Amino acid sequence: MIQNTSTVKQKMRKQSWLAGGACEETLARELLPVASELRNFDVADLIAFSRLERSESLKSLVNSAVEQFFKPGNIEILDAGDVRVAWGNAPEIEFNFRFASSPLKLYFRMLLSNSYGAFDVDFIECPADWQDDPQVFAVKFRESLQKARLA
């Protein structure tokens, strides 16, 4: 189950012009196959690569999942932002990503656990005219995601 990020406790730097939650919902819908694919990896490997700062190994695993659904270079993992492991709780791992499809750049986090996932948009860089109307942005954002997907 992918949910909006009420479970993610970090503050966002999202621009005030963006309609709350709409961007995350679109992102979640489009990236659901990627999140599902990442869950196929052994969580211990993902945690170990993150904690041991084996970023190239982590990037390789994550990119193998992303590139099944999106053209190379459009969605890039920046790092594993946080790993939460505690006795009695399911592990959670958070990835920091950049989505780039000219003229849009979007920085977001994906949080994965065994039973849920969440997406949180941190920062958006796009043309000023996209910002004038949240509906225009929503259409342009969906178009950018579709353009980045493999046919």
C-alpha cells in the first residue's frame, strides 16, 4: 500500500504554490512498480549498503529497479537518506531521488517498509508559468512522467 507521507516526519521545502498532496499522489501512482520492485531486494542488503556507505552498490540495485520502468537518467537515486531499524518494528528505508525531465526537476523521498510506502516531494524546479495554476502544473507533471517512462 502506498500512502501519502503523513508518516514521514521530516519537514519539507515544498513551494507554497503546489496543491498539497496532489504531486505525491501522482508520483506514488507512477512509481508504484518501482517501489514494488525494490521490495524484492533483501532489506538487509539495502540497509547494509546504506549503513556501510556503499553508495555505488546501493545505486546499482536501485537503478536496476528504476530502469525497468523509466528511461535511464530520468530518475536518479541520490542516496539512502535514512534507515530505521528497531527491535519489534519493521525496518524502514528512505531513498532520496531526483526526477529530471526537461524543463522539470523534482526532488523527492521514497519511504519503504514491509507493508507500506510513502512519497514526499521536497523541492520542485520548473518554469514560472507552471506555477501560476496548480492544474497546469499537474498536467505538465503527468506529461513529464509519461515522457520519462519506457514505452
